[in-house]
Amino acid sequence: MRIDHACLGMVLGLLSGGQSAAAPDAADVTGPWLLHAEWGPAFKYDLTCGLTQKGQAVSGTCMGGVPPERAAGTLDGDKLELEYVTVYQGFDVNTRYHGVIDSNGGVSGTVDAGQSQGQFVGVQIGDKGPVMIWKLHVHIATFDFQMLCAMKLKGRMLSGPCAAGDGIMLDASGSADEKGLSFTYDDNRNGAPLHVIYTGAFQPDGSLKGTATDGAHTGTFAAKRR
């Protein structure tokens, strides 16, 4: 199921009765969330989850790529664990999300169903602006990798989590205009800190192309909206 940005307000009302999402610094995941998961190139889906937190316990309903399912889990510090049982090709599948909450209130990490594993990103939705989900293919020096980013747009400012292929969460922020967008995050390579900068221009087909710089090297990236 794909969620059009114009529908986010209706989703908010449906899942939370019109309540605003909790502030990120409240360490509370109560409210409506948009999650995007990918299991390789062929299988991906969006979920809306209405969550309630009591102490460390988290529960709620997720719907979208799966039928409405009751989800349960925990929030321990910034670590979110959430799972539900769904039916896939006639079999019950226990699906578990293992994520980290970033400083902007987004979440990213891995999702597994036993022998299969994917990655996911998510943001709280509502009155804080629409969400842009991008899949990036990046080439810097000898490094080729992919990332999944969920960027919340407020005015011209962007913020949200990016999940690398190994499930590492990166806390990104930047800005956008009618010509393109730019964002940065802090990472490390072999223990050395890196400040990575992406600057891209929108293409006629709606994709994004530009440069990626990690300080010592400048490479290229291409991205498509999910």
C-alpha cells in the first residue's frame, strides 16, 4: 500500500483520534507512525501504526502492507522492539522490527521474519509535515552502498533517519527547495569520524542525482522516491 502525502492528516485522525504525535524528547512513541520496509529489490511495503506506550511496553495496530495486525513490543531507552504475527502465503509469520530512535524522533533498523531479513525506516506523522522516503545508491571512492531514508519536511527543513544496508541508523538533516535537496549526517569509518554531505538536483522523472562528500572523497549518488 502506498500512502499519498495528502492523506497523512486523515491517517492521523484515523489512528490517534486527532491527537498530535508525541515530541521526540519525551521518549514516548505514542501516536501514529509511517514505516517503510524493504526485503530486497522485489518486496517492499508501507505501514501505518497507531502505537501507545505505557512505561516500556508498546502496543497498537499496524495496517497497510499487511492486514490490520495487533503489534506489541518495548521501548528501552532509544531501542524499539515491535512485532506482530501476519499471514503470508497461508502461513503465520512472526515479524519483528528492531530499531533505534534518533534525535528527531525517527526510527530505523532491521526487520526479520525468521530466515529472512530486511531494513526499515519510520517517522511519526501528523502536523509536523509530509514525509519523503528515498532509496539511495551511493558511490564514494571504493565504496558502493545503498541507504533507505525517511525525511520529514517542515517548511524547507528536512530531518529523519537513514538506514544503511547493515542496519546502522544515521541521523540526517538538511533542506530542500524546488530544485533539489541537501542533507548531512555523521558516521565513522574504521573508527574515524566522518561528516557526510549529499547535494542533489531533482530530475525530470522525479528522481534525484548529485554528489556525496565524506571530507576526503567526493562521489556520486542517485535516489528514487519509494
